[in-house]
Amino acid sequence: MRMKRLVVLNQVAVALGTLTQLLIRRESPTRRGVAESLLSWSLPLNLGVLEMFFFVRHVLRDRRSAEEADDSAGDRVRSEVALAHLAFGVLGLLSVRFRSAFWSATIIGQAVFLIGVAAVNAREGLKNKMLWFDVMMSLAHLVLLKAYEPLGDTGSRPPRRRWLGS
């Protein structure tokens, strides 16, 4: 139940933060500006905070399961998943400072991980609401990333060097 509350609280914070940020700006919001604002709130909260929480939950669950049974192979897999959550949590928190291509790499990496987890657990995943939330959030981040266009026309680029020929 705590997890659901945290997820809902994060979504409210993302919505309120984005709305406040858009209302403070003097110019009218563009598609890119709305996407940037949503991502600037969603990545640290939904990716950073929630993934860190998932990491802690996996670590605590591993300690309890290690005390109950001796399943070293299962413990290793759960530890690897916990570390993946930790890695994406750190990337989510770092997204406050770094943008553009960093956001692209973070979002694509997390989407591959979470959609892959959903594919591996497809049968059980149909009943797991958190797994559905993870997949939908990953897809939403990919759509927002496309609207944000971090590598799009942001000004002048250095000319491309041709490797063969003139």
C-alpha cells in the first residue's frame, strides 16, 4: 500500500510542479516546453526517487528471504535487479543537473530495462499493476522525449566531417 501512495504522490508532485513551472514562464508554452517541463519533474521523481525506493525494497526483501531459505541463485538475480534499480535511480537524480543527450540515454535505458522485465514476466505481469505502471511510464517518457527533441534543431551545429571523399 505504501508503494501505491508513493506513486500517486509522485504523480501529483509532477503535475503540480509542471503546472507551476509553466505558469511562471512569461511566454506561452510550446510542445517542446511542456515536454521539457514534464520530463524535468518526472525524471527525478518517477525515475530517481521511485527507482531508489525499488532498490531499497529489493535489498530489504533479499535480507528477509535469505533468512528464510537458502537460494543463492535467486538471491544473485534479485541483487542484480536491485543494482539495476539503483543505477537508474542515480541517473534519474542526476537528470536534475544534466539534460539533452543524458536524458535520452537515461530514458531509453530505463525503457529497455522495464519493458524487458515486463516481457520476461508477461504472464504474471498482467496482474501486476506496478509492472503496468512501469511500462506506461517508460512509454510516456519516450513520447515526451520525442516531443522535447533533445538532439533536434537547437541552434548551429558544427559541420559534419566526411570520412570518405569530399
